[in-house]
Amino acid sequence: MAFVPDRRHDVFVSYAHVDNMPFPGVEKGWVTLLVETLEILLAQKLGRREGFSVWMDRDLSRHKQLTPEILQSLSDTATLLVILSPGYLASEWCLREKDTFQSLAAAHRDGDSRVFIVERDQVEWEDRPTEFSDLLGYRFWVPGEGDGAPMILGMPFPDPKNPRQMPYFDQLTRLACNLADELKELKGSAGEPEEAGEEAAPAAAETPVEGGLGKDHGGEGNDTPCIFLAEVTDDLDSRNNALRTYLEQAGYRVLPESWYPRDAEGFGAALDADLVRSAVFAQLLSAFPGKRPPDLPQGYVRAQYDRALAAGIPVVQWRDSKLDLSAVEDSTHRSLLELDTVMAVSADELQREIVRQLEATAEPAGGQAVDGLVFVNAEAEDMEIANELCAVIESRGLSCALPLAGGTPAQVREDLEQNLMFCDGLVIVYGAAPSRWVRDQLLLLRKVAWKRDEPVKALAIYEGPPAEKKPLRYGHPGLITVDGGAGVGVEVLAPLFKALAGAT
């Protein structure tokens, strides 16, 4: 059963046999493990496992031809998931699948099919099929040390307990989120309403799909502030992807949404078009100046900054605090790294600075004025969610406070009670924390209520992962329950903002 109406399958996986050969001692191949994890994430995003269909030929043979069964599956599939690698490019069968899907998609009655690119290994720009030239894709490799070969993430198998493999799961989560959003949109465009229990993302807050063909997400009428996240050198790709994910989850549109042409004229025209739509320009810099083609002698890195400066939009740049500027041999690039706009700070501080820059352009939810302090109360294991919530809250012009990170038990308790006494809104994160802890926080609010001049204006429980939770069995006037299954974004927290605005 497919999620998208009139389609037999939602996702067709196109891959090369050589990319799925298991390593000695490993039961399953790289592609199989990726697809199986992707299916779990899609089930969580779409509501249930039996509600969608992923087609993958798990008995792929290098000598097998495009059978009528495969052709039928291609013609009845909503999206194509390409595992791009040197092996894919060397496979006549894979290239025939690509061409067949493209021609069948064009002939389909609505022509509304999409291609998603998983970059399993490095493929030079000039070697990519022309149909994929403008797709950002999802990079599952990182540059090797020095002149070493690129390292494939998740090799020989993905291990969630290994911190060095977290970029693998970050990329896979981004892919699942964007693919689920695309399937929901395709289902909606087919005229079938969402089933009970599914929440369709409002058009103004939809997440750009970084593999979609022929679709401009968030065109005219979308008032969500845009952030231009500059193209980076390969060594910063994982950092850039993490920042993009954070900003998208905070409810912002992140540009560019596709690769730019590589020639100077085409690159400049596409860049200028996106800068006009952007409220802030953000750029991550490393010790390397990046590629400098003959027709763009300053290089892609510097060209992006120069044009942003000419466009007159706020600039936020970052470099590693450990980078020794005196060791950067290229004097032109070193001058870029020495600019006052370049911050040598942590990832959290960079994110907060970008959000602060965007605040001036953010319109309060529902067009209503919102002001005040929101206290986001969370246990240590849910602090990542709390930080994301704070970023969204601050983007609406509100102040945000988190629990004290250190100190004696008495100091932590005093800080907690002070925040409960003076906050205008309270969000309690019910994620990995036990239900008893959440109930204790609600009871503590009642305990300090007599010290307040007026009741708290907005009270919300944010239910984050994991999905299975014990019921709180606790009632409170005006209590808002926020479903964290939809992520962390402006629209998700809209009830909180409306409650705060209505009380002022």
C-alpha cells in the first residue's frame, strides 16, 4: 500500500550491486542497512509502517536486465532514491533506471515525481549526470586527511553508539524528514486528505526538499524569513549540514535549495537571485580558500561573501577557534578570515547569533505582538530539544531562559524557583525525562504561584521523543500539549505564542 494515491510505491531505490556487498563479518550491505533505517524513520514521520511502500531489488544481479516487473515498479513510483557513487555511474543498469524513471515521470499524467540523491561516495561535479547537476543531495562521505581518500560514513556498518558516526544518522534523519514532507505534499496534491492522526505541514512552514526536481518550495506569499547558508569547502560539509538542519527545524527557509551552475555568470546570477530573498548571509570558513575556476578567480567562497556585501544584507561568518591564522598561506583568504564579521565561537553561539540577526525580520505568530520571558524547563537528556525550542522562541522576539547548568543543589533549586516566579510562559519538555519529573515541575509551579503577581500566561508540555510515554494524568487550566512528532518549528509552537499574545 502506497502513501501517495495512484502509485504502487512511494520510493524506488536505485543502486549499484557493488555498493551493497557486505564486508566480511557484516551480515548486510551498506545500502540495505541505510534503507532499513530509512523505513523506520519514515514510519515514525508518516504514522505507521504499513502506510507506505519502498521498492528495492534486494537480490540485485549485475547481469539482470530491466524486467517488466522493474519497469512497472518504476512507472508506479512517486520518488526515486539514487545511491550515487562511482559504482552507480559505471552501472549501465542504474543509468537505464534513471533514464526510464525520468521519461516515465514526464509522461505521467501530473508529471509530479521527484529524485533524491544519496552521495555514498565522492563523485566529481563534471561526472554527475546532467539531470542531477542542480540537486544538493545528502552527503554520506567526508574528505580524507590531507590527500587521503574520502571516508564513507557508516562503514563497515552504522553504529549509533559511536560518536564519530553521528553525521551518518544526522544525514539520514534529514533525508527521512524531507522525503516524508515530499510524500505528504504529493498526497495532498493528488486531492486525498490526510488520514486521522496525520498532521499536514502548513504551506508557509514547509521544509524545502533537497532532492526535489522542478519544485520551488516557498515561493510567493511565504513570509518565513530566509537565511542564505553559503556553499562551503568539503572539510566543512558536515558542519554546514548540521547548521542547515538546525535552522530548518527552527522554522526558517534555508537558501540555496539547489546547486548553482559552475560557470561564473550562471553562479553569480543564481547567487544574486537568492541573496535578494535572504534576510541574513551565513558562511562557515576553514583554512582552505576553495576552488577557483579560471572565469571566477576569487573563487566560490570569496565570491559569495563579496556579493552578499554588495547586496547589503547582514553577514555572520564563522571559523574554528583553533585555526591558526598565521599558518594560512593564501593571503587573500587569510584577509577574509580576519574580518570583524568572522566569529570563532561554538556551534550553539553561532546558531544563537544567526537567530538574533533574523529576529528583526520575523513576524510574530498570527500577526499578534508577542513579548515576555519563556522558561524552557528540561532535564539534561532533553537539553538538545530545549535549545532548539529556545531558538524558535527567540526568533519571535521573546526572551528565553534555560535551567542552570551547574552549581550546588541549593543554587539550582533557587534558580528554578526564580524562573518559575518571573516567567510569562513555561514550556516543560517531556522527552526522555520520566513522567514523575514532569509532574513534579507542574506541582512546583503551583507551589510558587502564590509568590507571583499574576498567573503564568502560557503553560505548555512539549512531548518530544521517544514516542511511547506514560500519561501524566495532570490537569491545569489552559494547559497546552505540543506534539513534538512534527519537529521544532514556529507553527508547532503557534498555540504557545497565541496564548502569550492573547494575554498581553
